[in-house]
Amino acid sequence: MNKTRLDSSGTPDHTVQRYHHGELRPALIDCARRILEEEGLEALSLRGVARRAGVSRQAPYHHFVDLNALLAAVAATGFRELAETSLDRMNRVTSMESRFKASGISYVMFATSNPALFQLMFAGMRGNFSNDQELQAARYAAFAVLKNALSDTGRADATDLSALKAWSLVHGLADLLNKRAVRPEDFGLLINEDLVENLLR
């Protein structure tokens, strides 16, 4: 006879009934991201994520030791999406120079389309979850897309330092656009993509 488990507060834990094995972790990550996008980073809590997922407050602890572990997982998904969207845009062009440019444009467009997620992706640099191995791997893989795109151009200056310079450029522009410190209309342009296109010529 199956018995419904109780969490520490005496509330029935319906996690097993609602989610099959392996489904809860991605569901919690998805719920955390929706809260992040709708209410901001400050609104994120394990209890709030559990409530959004419709599971007990103890359920997230089966997959994440604390909130920082969940935040790291959400940030890692952001870096993976960044890499995927960059490669997708790069694959629409043929020349190596165009692919390199496309990687930079994609970076800025991803950041401005997902400002809350972009903020979280680098929030861990303050030390909260910067040592998470999954996050580190996803971050390096995303940077490798831009780095490899530069290397493929065959430029004499296609070094790691040059790749960092390119990353700093697009990251800084993305941050300025997200903070509305810079606007396309200030330069007689209509949209963010126009500004990025002109800057990366």
C-alpha cells in the first residue's frame, strides 16, 4: 500500500505523484526562470519556486542543496541558450568574418532579449555560485563560440586576448543597452540590432 509522504511541516508531499523521476529538476529550473523574468532576481526563493511548481516546500531540496545551487542551474541554462542561439545565427552566413560578426550580434541580442536572465548569468561572479562546475562548463562553452569564431577568421591577432577584447565589447554594449544608458535613437537608429550592426562593422 502506497502512503503519501509528509514534508517537515506535515504537508503531503505530492512530488512523486506529480512528477516522474527526472522531471522535477527541469521543472523547478523552468519555474525559477519564469519568476526571474516576471518578478526579478530579488523575488527568487526556493519556497516561491516550489509554490510555482505546485510541490511541497521541501521538494526542491531533493535536487538543489540551496537557492544558490538552483540559481547556478538557471544561469547555466542561460549560457547554453546563448551558445545555441549564437551558433544558429552564425550558421545563416558563410564567410568566417560574417560568422564572427554574427556571434557578437547574437550575444547582444540575447542579452537584451533576456535582461533578467543575463543579469543572473553573471551575478554568480560575486562568489555566490561562481564555482559551480555545471555553470563553469556552460560559461566556457559559450565563450568558446566567440573565441572559435575569431580564430576561424585566420586573423594574425586571433589570440585569446583578442577574443576577450571582443567579448568585453559586446558584453559592455549589452549592459549599456539593458540599463538604457545607450539607446539606438541616440545615434539615429531604430533598434538595438541596428546599433550592434554598425558598431561591429
